[in-house]
Amino acid sequence: MRKLNFKDITEYHKYFDLGEPENPLFSIVHTHLKNGELSNCETNETVEPIELKCDFFSISFKKIISGELIYGRTKYDCTNGTLLFTAPNQSMMFKDMVFSTESYHIVFHKDYIRSLDIYEKIKKYNFFNYNVNEALHLSPKEEQIIKDLFHNIKIEYETNQDEFSKEIIISQLETLLKYADRFYKRQFLNRTDSNKQLITRFKDVLNTYFDQNLFAEEGIPTVEWMAAQLNVSHRYMSDTIKIETGKTAIDQINLFLVEEAKGLLLNPELSISETAYKLGFEYPQYFTRVFKKKVGLTPKQYIKSHSLN
């Protein structure tokens, strides 16, 4: 596998023969011309597997015709544009990719936005930390909106830089991210069946973990560990579970623990402390707080209520 690791945007430009960037901390590239005319039919292909990592943010739009992205080996429909987001030092791996020559790429360093409001806002957009197989697939109308925004940013980027340029670019970039957030929520809603499958698999992992007594041996699994078992990023998993159930992934883990606890607490051979340890709680007091929050009774009150029936 060929590995590409770009430390700065100038190095990125040099490798792809793009010339010097207009700004060493921000760049936008649009490739689409063939003999002076727009060509959506010509394709590029990567045969050798590639791992790409950059020390800056990137937003890429392209039409993927075929191929495999490493996470999940997802195949993409050539009728839709694909929007990929990566955060600094996040790997993007792909092989046998065939994609149209029309593409947009925005790359920007943390220092370009560090003193601005967008620096904090961008942390709230989980899609920068989704795995590559969780890319955003656009409808034709959505694709046109995104391409128009890329085009507006490119025009401002290539005009003579003045005191308004950066402000205008940032404004357009923020709008692009807001639309991406909207379109991702649409994508989640359109994938109800696959979302439910993910939640079913999530519960299956917890059941297996419990059956193998791993709660007692390894402790309560983290959200990151759960996501790794499902081969998705933890933020994508969390967003999917939140949208489908209205509860966070941590809430779902705690609900599972509480349901198992209800049965264990009624076993006269187990004390409350032993039940807590069996479910991975290091401290019985914390188990009691979680149980009471979800059930409305302490474990002791729960046992007593059932002994009266």
C-alpha cells in the first residue's frame, strides 16, 4: 500500500502538481476540464491501494463510479456525488477507485480558522470524524447546491486578496458545512433499515459481551470499543443511535445494564455489590445511581418491591 502523508498544503500542491497555493493555509482546487470543455465522462483510476493522511482539514467532492473504500468496503453509485470530510491526521484509505475527473477539494489548516468562531463550530460537526464509508451521498439537487458553494469559494480564492476575502470565504465555508449537516440528517432518515440493523448489531454485541462474562472481566465497554466491533466510527454510531432511538449510545449501554440487573437482583445468591461487579461497575455506589436514574428505585427498593408481590 502506498502511503501519502502531507504535512502542509504547499507539499500537497507540489505532489499533485497544482502549483503554489494562493494561501499556504487554505486552498481550493477544481479539476474538470478536458480540451477546454467540461467532461463528466472521463475517469481516473487508482489501482494500487493508497492511504492518505493530511495534517489539515479536507473536504472533497467527487463522483465515485466504482471501487472500495477500506472502511466497510462500500461500493458507490455513480449517479450521486460523494462528499468526504477528514480531520487533521485522519487516514483515508481506498483501492481500485474509479471516479469522474470533475472534483472539488478544499483543504485548510487549523491556523487558518483558529481565532474565528468557525474553529469551535467545526468541532460540533461529527462528520469530520466519520469513517470514509460513512461519506455523504448527494441527490442531484443537493449536489448542485454544494457545487455552487465550492464555485463561490473558488472565485473568491482566486480574486485579488483584500481585507474582505477571508471573511467571505469563511462565510461560504460555514454555509457549506451547514448544508452538509442538513444533508447528513436526510441521509440518516433515508437509511432507516440499515440504521435499525446497526442498532440490532449493537445490542447483539452487548448480549455476546454479557454471555461471555466480559462485563465482570473487562468492565463496561466504551462507545469507541462498541463502534470498532461494528466497523464504524464512534461518532457515526452515536449519531445513528441518537436519531433512531432518541437516546445516546451510553444511554443504550446503561439501559442494557439495568435490564440485566433487574434479573440478577432477584437472584438471592447475589448481593447488590456482586451484581454491580458482575455488570462491570467498579463501584457499587455508581451502579446504584445509574439503576435509580433509569428505574426510579434503588436496587434495594427494587428487590423489596418484588418480594412483596
